[in-house]
Amino acid sequence: MRLVFCGTPAFAVPTLHAVLAAGHAVELVLTQPDRASGRGLEQKFSAVKQAALGLGLPVLQPEKIRNNDELRERLSTIVPDAILVVAYGRIIPPWMLTLPRHGNLNLHASLLPKYRGAAPIQWAIARGERETGVTTMRIDEGLDTGAMLLQRTVPIAPDQTAAELAPILAETGAALMVETLAALEQGRSVATAQQDALATLAPILQREDGHIDATRSAAEIFNRWRGFQPWPGAYGLLREKKFTVQQMRRLPNPSRATLPAGTLHMEEGRLLLRCGDGEDVELLDVQMEGKRSMAAQDFLRGHPLLPGERLS
């Protein structure tokens, strides 16, 4: 097939490689504009741009696509059989939806209709799901509401973070997109409408989502830490400074001590946080604002806990 590929982060790169390896022709790659990054504010290429340039593919980085006559003309000249959209980060306008004969095909990192939205991997873990997956679908004008083509389920390990799960879903999704294109080529693809009544949302993450609310249960706090890696992470306030938890784990045997939620305490040399259900999570690696990340034991040597000290 003649394809146009739209994507931006590393999650999209395996699909780009997979469709090329399957013999399809990617005539153009669309990715978001370069962004200033780091202390020197150097322009940083997206992962998809880096991959596309390495493959010798033409790349466009339009700031806007809805009313972009130049882009519309370019795509009309290509006459793509399909436009593939994988974590592009832009809303596809109606004129693009009707351009290819097979439509705009999206790879979404959830088992739709669950977790529609910008952060499906993160919210599936944060809400304690034991499995998730990937779905290929035809994009319509709604938010991840288009008809589904294929799905594949992927288990979520009990201690797995979003950063660890994302590459697995990316590779699984890449293979699924190749399978989807083959089914379309052979005329055996069947689209299935989503059941909107079963939909859940996975909204874009905000910095505040990483704030540790110690009134939650230990399972909730741990799952949110896993889900929000690497950003926005998990943090609270300690001694009026931001206190970030880089690594944590749930304890199999909760302490019997009766403590208010949010209390930091020690047990057998471990730094523990009391949660709202009376159980604890162990803080393994922590970082005080303005300091480097360090093991909890090293932190405690320089910052002995005060009686009844709490994370807020």
C-alpha cells in the first residue's frame, strides 16, 4: 500500500519500521515540530523524525493541519491507500479522514472502548488493571470512538510501570497494524462498532496527578506511582519542600502500628509511608527538592525523621 505515516514519540517508531518491513511504501511522514529542550533550549527532533530521516523518508512537521492547504495538496498528490496515525498528538481534520480509500487507521494503546484519550497506558496501570492491550481502528471525528478493526490483549505484571509496559505495547501494536493492513488488502477486514456505554476515559496527565494523596489505599498509591512513570511521577511535601518518590513497593505484611495517613515512619531500617487503609508502602529511592535522588537509607542518615512527621 501507499501510506502516509503520522506519529511523534518512541511508541510510534516500531509501527513505522514494521509497515516498511512488510513491503508497504511510506510516501510521507508527518510528525510534530521540533521543540526546544534542556537548559540550552536546543531544538530536539521527535523519535519518529529521527527514525524517518534514518530511513530516508520525507518528513513534514506542520504546526497546524486543519486549514493547511499546502499539506492538503501534498496528500492529495500522494493519493495514499491509508493514513496511519500512531500517537501523533494532533486531531485529524475531516478532509484527511475522507482522503484515503481505507481511511485513517489508528493504533490505540488500550482495549477500546476502555481508556479512550491521551494516556491509556498510564491510567490502565494507575487504576489497577491486570490486562490492557492494543486496538487498531478507523478514526472518525470523535475521541477514539471509531470502528475497531483488530485487538490484542497484553497482561500487566503486578509491579510493572508505564515506562516498562509502553515498549511492549508498541511492538505488539506494530505487528497488529501490519496484520490490519493485510486484512484490508485481502478484503477480509471486519469493522466493529464500539459500545459507548462501556467507555472509560484516560485524560491527558497533569502535574497534579503525581501528588501523593496519603488518604488513598496502599494499592492505589502504588498503582498510581507505577502508572505515572516517568511523568508526573509521585511526590508530596516534606518540610515545605517537594519530596519525590523515585521507587516504591507495597509491603506483603502491613505494620500493626496505628498511625495517621501520611505518617512517615521506620520499621526494620525501612522508610515507610502510612496509607489511608492502614497499610504501608515502602519508599526505596527518594529525592528532596534541590538534592540528588538517593536510597532511602542514605536519605535518612542526612534527614532523621521527626516523631509523627507526615508527607502532605
